[in-house]
Amino acid sequence: MRLNALIILGVAALAWGALAIALGSPSLNLLSGSSASRGVSPACLPATLEHTAALPGGVDVSPAPETGTANPHAQISFRGVPAAQIREVSVVGQRSGRHSGQLRSYSQGDGASFAPDTPFQAGERVAVRAAIGAGRSRTIGNGGKPVAFQFRVDTPYPTATTPAFPNAQAAPADYQSFYTVPGMQAPVLTVTVPDRDPGAGDILTTNGPGPGQYGPLIYTPQGRLVWFDRLPGGQTAENLSEQTYRGQRVLTWWKGRVLSLGFGQGEDIVMDSRYQTVARIPGANGLKADLHDFQIAPHDIAYITAYNPVRCDLRSINGAPDGTIVDTAIQQIDMRTGLVRWEWHSLDHIGAAESEVEAPTQATPWDYFHLNSIEPEPDGNILISARSTWAGYQLDGASGKVLWRLGGNRSSFKMGPGTRMAWQHDGRVLANGELTFFDDGSNPPIHHQSRGVVIKLDLKAHRASLASVYTHTNPPLLAASQGNMQTLPDGSTLLGYGGVSAISQFAKDGSLLFDAQQPLDMSFYRAFRFPWSGRPSSPPAVLASLNDTGEETIVHASWNGATEVASWRVLAGKSPGTLKAQAEVGVAGFESSTTLPVKYAYAAVQALDATGHVLATSKAVGVISYAASLNGGRSG
């Protein structure tokens, strides 16, 4: 059985998994200032993890007071009062001097960011002063008052020359190609357990990093390709999902470069049902959007991950003096303006001693935390998951402080049987307060198989218990990287196994409702099921050719992304202006084909819905020779 090979790939220490692991260690020391001697990185590890973004009077700021994680291109964010009540902003760098800039309002009406005209200098301290409140002077009434805080600027580790994850050509058996979309090589999805839950919808996933063409992918539950947005070389798609934006269901995904260090630099994309891009979130504050998560919250607010490698002297934790640490950030972004409303950094709150791997003794970037999910909660708090600490964290959504830790070596809870996780991904909160995670358990292997876990917390007794667990038993699957757990509306559970490219849906009793896989040498980050309805803005594609005798006309039709097409009406004639209906053919897959028993010069197709209504008409195309059709529509 082909699926049996998945376990082999799962236990392998794949390059992605190895590079994505954060390399952790013992304890932290704050050193301030710049490098003391040549060849030694600046100090960056904080002496305390008690940083707070919350100032008196209900204003949250970033960079957080006394942080050492501010990027040279950071904005100064004030969240919590109308922009008109933020005045007299003064920003002075220790070496760069006073910074002019603009105070730009958030579209939500609850704050503004001061955007400096010039960047700060690496390693310098920056002093910020402002008058916050309703008064007109620094003696402010109505609860307003002057505020002042300082922060230090980090020293970024340059990644411009860091290679992307390798992208080899896929084996021909791994992909499907089509006459109507020359050059497309869409990965095959093989369904091994037929779907028993048709209401769950289509399969949304991606391909990569690894072999084959990259891009977001939608399949039917039968494994038929619906949509593939093939990306140009050097770009990868990850994290295709469905969310709500401005009252409409949209596709969201990430596009960019996956660096060999195990994180991404790119932008988050929002597409409507016509596959038109309606929003882009490239990241801000000098950081590019990372692939690991993108959550749209109400009021046009986005939460994204961003990875920030910085130079860091790691000798205090037995690491390299010329070291580099990968700080990970959460950015809360105003989607209308692109401004950062709030920013959280792992280095400010999570000690290196929480990492499950040691700091490198050579100058290799140390991904000590590896943030891989963000879950904004209704009460304003935030649940996150970090692969390299084996823990989930609940954050205060104002101050950024850690409210509790679940798992890892500093757990706030006594971990009941079966609750310990390793290298986990995708922490989510259910409506009843229980938490879900995809527990990889591997790289290196800690568990004998990956699993989806539901964990119940007793906040008073500080105990965690295992409410449910979902595993693939035949065969057991062990994912070295990536993966997710989706709880569907009917209570069933979808597991995307990431590094072993399997997708499984389980009923509440653990029985399989659906099972599928991409080719074994491919991988994806996450997989989801959603009912999706798409009607592309571009017209259907058609290719028409003579058959090998030159006496009949073969017509191929497709419409990349269309979900409503039930059949095709084939038009043909001697000229574009004399086309007439010659046949109708039912949809047979992504691409449908038929043969007309007459030699025609031109052809077109019309996409019909289940009632026979015309959804769209293709352009008229000239009928080419049989040899040209075998050559991708080219002659010669």
C-alpha cells in the first residue's frame, strides 16, 4: 500500500524540519550596549522577562518600554486613545538624534503610529515622549498625562544572501498537466479513504517547500483539482485557508521565499471569490510577513508572524560569542493603513532556558522559539504555540505578558497523562475553552506517531488533562515538521500532517471519515476543509486541435478555480463570428474534452451551471494541428 511509505518519510530528519527547529538553552542575562570587542555580537538577552507594553491610562505602546528588540525601521505605536489625543511626540536616538516623522491614525479610531522619516541606528537607545489625553498642554485634564519611555534597537542579521529552501523538479508521476494550461504541473491528490462527510467541503492546501511547482491548491473531496495558482520560480505559497473579511468569505494565504533557516519572508494575501487580490499584508517595522500564521480579526485587524534574526552574544548560555538568535514577533496590523497597532517579541517574554535544544557554539542563527500559530481570543488575550519550547502560551493582549504556559519545561499546569507535546504546531481555542494542537512529536522523534490533541485546562487547580486524541493508526504517521488540526463545525477533526503530506479527517469516535495524500516526496504546511464557491474573473480556457487524421476536432476546456460548472457547451465554426453550438459535455475533472466529428477552423466553450445557465464564455481560438497540441499548443 503506497501510504505505508509515509511513516518512512515522517521519521526522517527532513531538511525543513531540521532547519525549522529552534535551538534552545539555559538561562538569560541582560547585557546592554554594543559589542565590546571585534568579532563579538552585541548583547541582546534580557535580564528580566517582565516587559509590558501597557502604560498607565490604558495606552499600549510598541516598541515596548525597555525592550531590546526594536528594529531600526520601527514605528512608534500608541494604541488605546483617539489619534487626536496623542500630541507632542518626541523621538530621540542616542546616536541618530531627534527624528522627524508623521503621526498616522489607525482606521479603527483608537490610536496612531509615529512613523520616523529616517531609521534608527543599530544598538542605540531611543527615548520617546508624548502627551496623551484630551488637554491642550502638558498639564492635561481628563485623565491625560505626559508619557516617556525608552527602548534599544537591535542589530539585524542580514538574510539577503540566505538561500531559499531547495525546489527540485517533481517526478512525472507526482503531478498532473493539462492541454488548456500549458506548463502547469499540479500535484496529484490521491484519496485513499472516500469522503464520508461531504458537507465539510473542499480541500485547501499548498505544495512546498520541496519538489514540484508551488502555489495554493483547492481539490474536491474526490481529489479533483479545482484551483492551482502556480507561482513563479523562487516564490512559495503556504497556509491557504478561508476566513471572513469585510463580511465576505475569502481565501487567505502567504506568498514569499522560504529561507533555508526555516522561516519565510513575504506577504499575506487576501483573495475574493473571483480570485482577485483585495488586500496584501507585507509586514511592517522593517520585518516581512512570515509564513506561519495570518489571522483576520474584526474591524480590519490582522495578526501575523514575523521572524527577526538579530546578532546576539550567546556566551552566557554557552553559545557562540558571535552568535545570532531568531527573535519572533507578532504584529497586529491595521489592514486599511498597513500600520502596526501592537507588536510582541518572544525575546522580551520567553527565556532561552525554555528552549528544548542547545544554543549553537558556532555563528549559526539560533531559532530558539519558532512561533507557529496565533489565536486571538474574544476576551483580547492571545494563544500562541512555539515549536522549539514544546509549549503553548496565553498572552495578555494589552501588556503582552505571559499569563500561563502549557507544556514545556516551565508549565503553569500539572500535565496529566498524554498531555505532554513535542515540536507541536497550530494551537487553537474551542468555544468550550478547550485547546487543540497538532503534536508532531518529531524531529528528533519524541513520540512514536503524530497526533491531534484536545486539552482541557482546570485554571483553578492548574491541571491539564487530555480530553481527546486523534491518531492515524494504519499506518502510524510521524511528521518531522509542519502540520495542523482543524475542528470542523460538526465536531469532527481534520489533521494535516505537513511533512508527510497526508490529510485525514476523524469522527468524534476516532474513525476515519476521509483520508488522502499528496505525493510522498512533497510536503505542505497546513490543510483545511471548507465549503468554497469560486467564479474566476478570467474567462475559461480552451484548446482545440485536429485529431491525428486531420478530419475531426478535439476540444479541451477548463476554468481554473470555478466551482459551479456542471457541463460545457462547445462552439465551433469556420470563423470567430460564425461559431455555433456543436455539443455539450459533462465536467469530467479539472479539464474536460470531447471530439467533434467535423474539421473546424475555430472553437470556443461556454461554462454552464447545473440549470444550464451560461456562467462564462471563452475566447474563440484557432484550431491547431494535432502535433502542435502535443507540443503545448506550439508548432514545430
